[in-house]
Amino acid sequence: MDKASIQDSSVPTSTIAQKWADFGLLTKYRLSASVVFSAMAGYLLGAPLFIWQDFIILVLGGFFVTGSANAYNQIMEKDRDALMMRTMLRPLPAGRMTVAEATIIATLCMVVGLGLLYFLNPMSAGFGALSIALYVLAYTPLKAKTPWAVFVGAIPGAIPFMLGWVAATNDFDIESGTLFAIQFIWQFPHFWAIGWLAYDDYKKAGYFLLPNRKKDGMAAFQAFTYSIWLVFVSIVPVFGFTGTFTIHWISAIVIGALGIYLVYKAWSLYKLRTNEAAKGLMLGSIMFLTLIQIIYVIDKFVTP
């Protein structure tokens, strides 16, 4: 079945349900939800007192800000998205939504999201605006030009965890900086695993995002190296160097055990250099980040 046939057979009648579905695809609601999860964890870690109203505002504001960045990204990449199997059925390349409609949605999401974050405190809105600007104006155009786009994209990708702390404390300090560092380093093994797994599809659109622009030992070794650094940074709070953000030694041991699993997955990619190994690292990185964020939160409320 050719591309046109796939698109024609997949475009349903225009209904309210389909419009909502396309809104979800345009804003990448699954990705947005995972980003919001990081912000929620950061808030719970930083909040001296849990306030439901602020928590809900953070969730909504974070979702709309992330959704806005994702929507602008798809507007800019619609022609390249049409070339890849994984993206050709998105609303814009499939023709179910116009650029004007997508731009209105992206802009409304940005205004609402930043407005909600500003209601919490101006610093949160500032970091939200920075994440949109870097993702849309720097990362997106760089993707088709240089593998360094991954480094640039890791900055807005690392903001949500830190943003939650800032939303709760109205302050950027060593604690929020540590949360940023953890999620920043996490981006590299995670995204390089995706870049490896989707290499052939990315190639159709002119994206070469692995360190050496190809699936080789250097890319796999870089993913392995950054995985080790990620585990180290994740247990640093146990040593008391990170202000009020500290963890119990039991939590550090559990995180270390999870880290061994992550490093094993990265080593498997280096040794095997297969798509299956890359998928294992991608899923392992998601599991690692999610679980350590949960462990951090449990540690705060359980340990003395």
C-alpha cells in the first residue's frame, strides 16, 4: 500500500471526536502527559505545603505549554513529517488540519499555558516561555542541519522537572538545578536510542541525529557513557551537596540498582548494535526516569 492509500484510508469523516483526536495528535498528548508528570514530581519535591489549586494550575499550564511547542514544531515540520511512516498520518501532513488552524491552536495553548504559569509566579512563566522558544526556534530548525540539535533540544526537555520545583518555591537554586541536570543528561541516551531505532525513517526526512550521523559504535558508546553519568547524578543528593534536596541511602541503593539495569541496556546496544537493543534502552530510560522521580517523592514524605 502506497503513502496516498494509507492516508486516504485513514482520514475519517470530520467529527467532533476526530477534531479532539487531531488536537491530541497535534499537541502530542502522550508526550505532553509525560512532561507534566516530571513537573508534578518537581512540585511535590519542592512544595513546603501542598496546595491543590497550584498543583492543578501547574498541570494545566505545563500541558498547554508543552502542547504549544509540539504544535509549532509540527507546523514547521509538516513537509518532512509527510515523508516518514511514523508521522505521515499526523493532522497536518494528512490534510485533516490546515496550517492556519494549527497555528491558532498552538498560539492559544501558548497564551493559556504561560498565563497559568504566570499566575503561579513570573519565574515559572519565564521558564515556560524559554522552553517554547528553544524547542521551536532553535531545536526544530537545527534538526535537519546538525546532530547538535539533540544538545539544544535537551535544554527545553530538561526544564519540566525543574519547573515543578520553581512553581512550588518561586526560586531557582541548587535543588532545581540538580533536577534540571538529571533530566538534561537523561535526554541523551533516551533520544539516541530513539534516533537509532527510527534511523531509516528519520533519514527519509533528512534527519541525522546520532552523534556521528550514523548507527555506529561511537553513537552506542556515547549512549552508554551518558547512561553512567545519569546514574551518578541521580544519586548525588544522597551526599548532601544539593541543598534541601536530599535522599536516604536506601533510596540511593534502589536508584543505583535501577541504574545498573539502565547501564546494562546501554551496554547491550554498544555490543549488539541492533534495533532491538535500542528499543530496550529507550524503554529502560523511560522506566528509569519515571521510577527515580517516584522514589524521590516517596523518599521526601517517608524518610525522616
